[in-house]
Amino acid sequence: MSPKILTKNWDLEDSHKLKTSLQQGGYQALEKALKTMKSDEVVAEVFDSNLRGRGGAGFSAGQKWRFLPPVDGKPRYIVVNADEGEPGTFKDRFIIERDPHMLVEGIALAGYATQATDCYIYIRGEYREPKERLAAALREAEGAGYIGENILGSGYSLKVSVTTGAGAYICGEEMAMLESIEGKKGWPRLKPPFPATVGLFGRPTVINNVETIACLPSIVANGGLWFANLGTPGNGGTKLYAVSGHVERPGVVELLMGTPLRDVIEACGGIRAGKKLKAVIPGGVSAPVLTADEIDVPMDFTGMEEADSMLGSAAVIVMDEDTDMVKALDSIMGFFARESCGQCTPCREGTAWTHKMLRKILAGEGRLEDLDCLLDVAEGMDGTTIYPLGPAASGALRTLIRKFRGEFEEAIVRLGGSSDTERSE
């Protein structure tokens, strides 16, 4: 059975309050780090834990911290990504609402490890109640000396602020997020330079996801190797899977990294109403779709890559046998077309045109040749943009058409469409 690390307090009364956190051992890891460990020893434990970024990219958290230049006495920052704009993703919201002090303790640990002077939590604008919970937790933590000036008498100080986004999906990308925090238009920056050297306000910056940061107290308390041994090689710990769609019990489940996708679905009661599974998007709409025959794969970064998909944010969207894949793709491409920031032509034009073509198919004006045209446009979006929104849209479009092409062709004919050859006759 998978141990409960991130979700251990979620069902407790007043789980979001400091008194409950302290009763369950909260802030003991921070006290341990500040009193018995040097900052580079905390970094070493996180590196040994094989904790990979839970926001989607899956980069080693410890390695990311090691990219920071030496401390020079000037400001350096931590940015916590709580934007969570990927469709199907809602795991970070649960952390913030149900155990914000685990996140706050993790922030203090990350700050001490990297010797950051300030932390900015960038939270999704629609998350009004979670933001209130988080703000209350920060006030409690500062009042008790766990953040702010001279934390627990250690001499280390960390100022924590909350910045609210305005609903732009693009600002979940780390460079666009930095631009937004600085008060600029949320357009991704070119890399290099990378945030570790030239980040927020031009200073060294570490950017981590909410779930990544929330893992830190357990790592420091129990050791990096303990955490690493919970998962699969190179993929340490447990993972929060946000499961939605056609399952009996949608929600967030905590399971070991590498749990087979089939078992993740079964943990939510299986397919609802006795229906058959048709397809699964394993990591938010940016992840290529898997068919019902492809779900016996481990849900970690390595396994998803080998399955030609990606773990992403682990937003598992389940579709049963009655799902109309043309409408599903239309919904996905509509999202990408709306959320493209417009900075890069292939993404701006490609997402808009593919969505228009799909709308034309659903209106009964499609042609069989449109499918190859859609694939051609998708190829043009892949690898040609600053931010991977274009490639994400391309991957979703290509896999859905290629794996369910017969359904797309049948829909074109059924809805009144034709081929160019038929029209010329």
C-alpha cells in the first residue's frame, strides 16, 4: 500500500490550521534543518531523493538548486508555481486548501537550502478560497517564527509574498511567470540565460511547483534515500494523480511513483457505469493520448516517455467508449487557440487554424483531406516556438487523429462532408 505523505492530514478537522500541523509533526523538519544541517546538506538530501519537478517538466529538483551560483550577499529568489492552469489539473489546489502549512514549511526549507532572501508564490487568479487559506497559513507561520525574520532564532530570514495571476495559461510557464511577477506582459523569455543565473529581477532564482515544495519536509525528516526508495529508479517518492472524466470516483489520489496507469484508474473505482475504456490523457491535455490497450505502463516520467506520452502534471483524463473523439479534440484545440499568447507565429496561427478546421468538420463541411492538412499544420507547430504550447497542441492533435483516424473519417462522412474528388465529380 502506498504511504500517505502529502495527503496524510487532509481528512483531519482544521487540517489547514497551524495547531493541526504541529500536532502531526509539522515544522519539525525545518527545525532539524536549521539546527543540525548546513544548507548544502539539505540540497544533497533533495538531490539524493530523486525528487523530480511535479509541475510537468520532471527535472531533478536538487540538480536545479545546484545550478545556482555562489551566494554573493545580494537578493536571490524562490518562486513557487501555484498557477495550475492545465486542464484536468487540481492537485495543487488540494494541497493549498487542506494542508497549506506543509507547503509553507517546504518553502522555508527550500529557502534555507538555496539561501534565498525572498519567495514569491504565484497563485492562479481563480483560486480565491485557496489564496485566503494560504494567506492565513502564512500569517500563522510568521507569527510563530517559521518564516520571516530570524527563523527559529537561526539567523536565517525569508520574506514570503503571494502574487495573483489573471487567468493566463501561458503564465504557468516559468519565464512568463517571472515576467508577470515583474509587472510585465506574460510572454516567455528566450533561454538561455536560465532562471538559476538570471531570473526574477535579474537575480538567481529557483522555480518549483507546489507539490514539489510540499515533498521537502518528508525528505528532510526521513532522508533522501528513503524518499528515493519509495518510487522507481530515477523517480522518487509518491505522486498526486488528479483523475477526472469517466471514472466512478474522480479526485486526487496519492500513489507511489511508477504505479501503473491501469491501477491509478482502478484506485478511482474504474470506469463508471460499467462502460469500457476508450482512451486516457495521462498528464493534462498537453500529453499525447493513450488508447485502452496502452495503459499498462508506469505512471512516472520515464515510463510515460517510453510510452510516447508524458507524465506532465499527472492530470489523468479518462474517456469511456461513448466519447466522441472529434469533439474531444475540438475542445482541446479550442483551449490552446484561446490560450496561445500570440508571441510565436506557428503557435498563434497553427492553433487557430486547426481549431477552425475542426469546427468546420463538426459543422458538416469537412473533407477527408482535412485530416492530412491538420497533421501538416501540427508538424509546423512542433519545435518552432519559444514556449511548448505549440508543441503540446501539436502532440495532442497528431496522436488523437492517428490513433482514432477511422472515427474522424466516419464523422466527416456522417456529418455531410466529402473528399475533394467527390466534390469535383
